[in-house]
Amino acid sequence: MKNLQATSPRSKPEKGERNLTPSAGGDVFTELQNARVMVRALSQTLDNANRLRLANSFGVALVRSWWEASCADQSISMDLRRPSSDFSAFPLDDTLKGLAALVGQLSARLDPAIAAYQIGLTYTYLLPPAYRSSYGIHYTPPALAHRLIHLATAANVDWSTCRVLDPSCGGGAFLAPVAQHVIAQLPGCSPRILLENIANRLRGYEIDPFGAWLAQVAVDIVLLPLSSVAGKKTPALVTLCDSLEKDPPRNRFDLVIGNPPYSRTRLTPVQREKFRRSLYGHANLYGVFTDLALRHVRPGGVVAFVTPTSFLAGKYFRNLRALLGREAPPQHLDFVADRSRVFDDVLQETLLAAYRRGATWSPVVVHELDVSGAKRLEANPLGAFKLPVDPSLPWILPRKANQIRTARAAPHRRHFLNDWGYTVSTGPLVWNRFKDQIHARMAKCRLPLIWAEAVLPNGRFEWRARKHNHEPWFEVRAGDNWLVTRAPCVLLQRTTAKEQHRRLIAAPLPESFIVQHGGVVVENHLNMLKPLASRPRVPPVVLATVLNSHTADRAFRCMSGSVAVSAYEIEALPLPAPEKLDRLQGLIAANMSHRMVEDECQRLFEG
């Protein structure tokens, strides 16, 4: 996340924003970042096994320094909780010991939840990338954690009585501030009763041993003043385990909150059967964790998660969407405007969501979160929006204010690509499987190879192969006819990013070009929008023009949650009725101005 500074939940920012300036002041965060960079540089000289050992050993030294400084600041004498695993296998030299002491002491000047994030961030800097990816270790920035807690509160979580589970609690991003909320809601309780209350109501599961220990210590430091007065340590709240193997307790939770890991995963046969109601094709961990959360929350309870946005429209999440629609419709959805600086080392479009089990399928309240400023996280309301009657269909929702009109009009558009006379398939050639058939020069049995670069941003087709590893000709051998396209179609780039001027970039593949060469071979970074009949209801040039319009682009952005422009999403994109396109077709045929064409597309989509 761009902004690493956040306040304790005990502060009171103005409505719609959160002050992120720490009470410690100064340049503590700059010092912490500088220390991280130094340690990361040292770690990258090691092999993966030693790098993991260093991460664990250095992490222990960090936590120990943080604990000792926190106790000293409060004039408390209490032993640090011992980790469940031995993390001291890597010897630290004086430089590393000094850096660990510095980071721990600086962290003690911060709110415990913020300090835990800073220490967790340092730990993740040192991890081998494969280990970090395998366990999905990307700790939640405090500002997002507090915002998600706010959404849970808005969904009717009662902090004075609720039982809370974080099933992926590494670092304590949610357990620590939740403990603070519980304390704030029970001001008249004695320290001993408060400790017992929190021990009975908060639970965390974590598969990474260091993350589990860090989460527990973060809660210990939040409760340190209570523990000191009560004369007893905080009971263990965090269980080191694989959450996917945990069955729901008899007394389910009022709130399941967290930032589940994101990545494709291979489930065991038992796990796949257990979660099959939410699966369609391959499994992604955050989708499985969402299913798990629904099993652990009581009727009327709330699930509040930080996840990618890909489940909103992706084909492989259709059963998860249907499950949420049946069991726990969303109440609040916050889209994070900044994709690149939310989680360290991750480029992911992010969503904060609160679902309530047993709620009715009704309009969902949507906000855009702006975390681009230096000192504030601002929540900008976009309104309440209807979701499709069939929840398995893509959920079309605005991410930004300029998409509101398009999103509101979407439910009234009841025509799709099939109604225009087209179907979608992916370009059949996976080039790296046919390297010896790709050539630089024309010869017998060779056809033009069409790469994604042939579809230009201006909506025109230009056969070219200028990028690295691209060549313009493909040698067709026996049995390769399935790779050949001999009929005109509209080509659409398959991979685009939200930062691009347009997500939809299309161009007709001219019939004259196909006739000239007798066919072409299309590479699989292109979608092919093929006519279902020789004369589709909408001419290819009109289809390409509509897809290239800014209004269609806004509509697609309201649906797509990944860099892929998938065939599934294009087929599900609501379009104007084909019989209403006569005026647009006339404007195109008359070669009228781009502005006039854009205005007509906007009228068709939003009028």
C-alpha cells in the first residue's frame, strides 16, 4: 500500500476519511523502510533455505526488540511468549542484530496494529519468493484493516458481544485492532474480566509458524496493560494449522474477517469434495476461504474479507457468486482505486467486502477507496446498485464515479454478443508449443501469423510482428488445420490493464486479407469474435467500433476484475439491442467524426 501510516482505532477521523499520521511523528517510517531495504539486500545473497532461516531468525530478533521496548515504555516486566517453532537457526551478525534492535524500537513508538504490520512487512521482505507465494503471505496495511472493520460495523456487528475468527491471521492485522475495539466497547470491565472476555471471543488460524506467533504477540502487546494489572498473560488465541482442514465449531462466529491468501491451488480430493459447492474448474485460495468463512459464521453473522476483484465476473467463480447470492449477499463493497501500491510486491485490483449470512438479495452499497494521498484514506460513495437476479452472472458495479451511469443502465440492457450474431473463441495458437513452425520468411505451406500487436489502439488491423520472439509466418503441417482461420472475424486483445486508456481494443480482420493468403493463424493473446452466420445481424466494423468506444470500455470495467479480457466476460457484457444500431451504422458508413460516433455509443449504452 502506498500509505503505511495509520492511527489507532481509538482516534476519531472525520466522516469518510482516516488520518494516517502516527503519533510518533518524525520520519520513523522512512527509517523503517531504509532498514528493510538493507536487510533485503543482505538476504538476496543467500540461497532459499538460508533466506528462510534468516527471515525467521531476524523476525524473532525484531519481535523480541519490539516487546522489550514496549514493556520498557510502559514500565512493565513480563516475559515474551515463546514461539511454537525454533526460529533461531540462522546466526545474526552485529549488523543484523543492530538493525533488528532499531526496527523493534521504532515499531514500539507506533500503535501495536501498525507496528505488527511494519514488522510483518520486514519479515516478508526477507522471505524466498516461492515460500511467500505458496503461503500467500501479504500482510494487510492498517488503513485497509480499519476500513474493513468499519464495513463490518456497518453490517451490524456488535463489538460488545461478537465472537470473531480470522482464518488467515498472520501478523495480527485484524486480531489486534479487533481486540482494541472490544476493549473500547467494555470500558467498565476489570482487566481480568476483559482478558477472559477477549480470550473467549477472538480466534485466529494461521499456517505460517512465524506469522501465527507474530499475530499472537501483536494481541499480547495490545493487552499488555491489562495483563500487567491482572497479573496474568493473555491466553493463546492463535492456532497454528491449515484452516482448510478445520471444521466449524458448534458455536459459530458472529464475524469472520481477514485477508485470505490469493493464488491457484491444488486441493486434495477430500478438500475438493468438501468445497465443491463453490468450485468451478480450478480452485483459487481466496474463493475457498470465502466458502470456509460461510461455514464458520452463524446465521445473521458477517463475513468481511479483503480479496481480489476477479470473482465478480470470472467464469471460474460463477459457483462462488451463486453461493454468496444464496447464503450471504454482499452489504458493502469498497473498490481500492490504486492497484499498484496496496500490498507490497503485488499488482492486484483489490476489494473490501462485507457479506451477511441470511440477508436478502438487495442493492449493495459501493465506495471507491482513495489511498493515493500521503496522509488520508478517503471513502468516496458511489451509491447502491442492483445485482443480477441470477447471482452466478457477472456483477456489474462501478469502480469510479465516471462509471456510475453505465453501471445503472446495465440491468436494462438485455442483449448480448450472441444476439448480435457472434460467438467468442480464443486464438488457437499457443506459440511456444510450435516454435519450430514460426518463421521470418514466406514459403510454401506458410500462412500469416496474427499476433496481438496487429490490433492497433486506433481500432485498425495491421499485420506485423515487431516484438521480441515474434515472426510473421506460420508453417502449417499435416493435422494443423484446426489452427487455421479462413473466415472474417473481429479480433480483440485478450490482456489489458486497468491503467491503459482502454481495456477493449478491437479491429476487424479484413476478408480481403484472408482471401489474399488463403487463411491466417491467430495467436492466443487474441480473442476471435466469429459470426454465427455468413451475414451477422451487426456488421464486423460496427461491432469493432462499439467495443472500441469509451462507453463500452466503461461498461467492461464495471464487470472485469482482472487483466484478462476473457471470452466469458465478453459474451456476458450487456449490449444495446441490435435493431437500434441503424443510426450508428449510418454514422460509420458516412465516415462521420469520432465525437459523433462516441456520442451515439453513449446514447445506446446509457440513454
